[in-house]
Amino acid sequence: MGYQKELLIRMDELRDTAADIAKEAGAVEECVGHPEILLDQFDDDALTLAYKIANKRISDGDIDLPDDVSRKNFTDLIKEVVSESATNCPRCERIMRE
């Protein structure tokens, strides 16, 4: 398998880890009916807590970053996960309209 493909797979795994940390910190929540949909909680303190959790886990060796992914890249990924999360669940909204 080529390096780029391996890195892409690893980044997908890191995105899942970033989402888990964002959920743990309270920066996002899963929709009750659609757990694959993340909902932004608009909580800057929770986002800061997510960064702290991530940095501690990296320092403790619980999160192993690829050589070309820095701590900043990973915390940026957490920020990206949070900023891309929904305000409201689109599936729930569609159900309510029907």
C-alpha cells in the first residue's frame, strides 16, 4: 500500500479520535436518534478542554501521531470536527417536516 493511502487511512482514524475527544469534552454531542450526526454545543471552554485532553493523551502516549502530523495538526483536526458539526440534526428536521 502506498504512503499516501496509508496516511489517508490514518487521518480517518485520527478524525474519529478527534471526534471522540470533542464528545468527551462536551464540545459536541451525538444526536439522540442519529448517533453518527454530531451537534455543535458552541462551548469554547469545552473546545479548550478537548485540546487539553488531546495534548495530555499525546504526551502520555495514548495517541500516536504519524511523523508528519504535529500536535497542532491534531488540535486543528478537533477544531475542524467541531466546526463541521451540525447545529441541528438534518435527519430529525426532515422527519419533523414530514
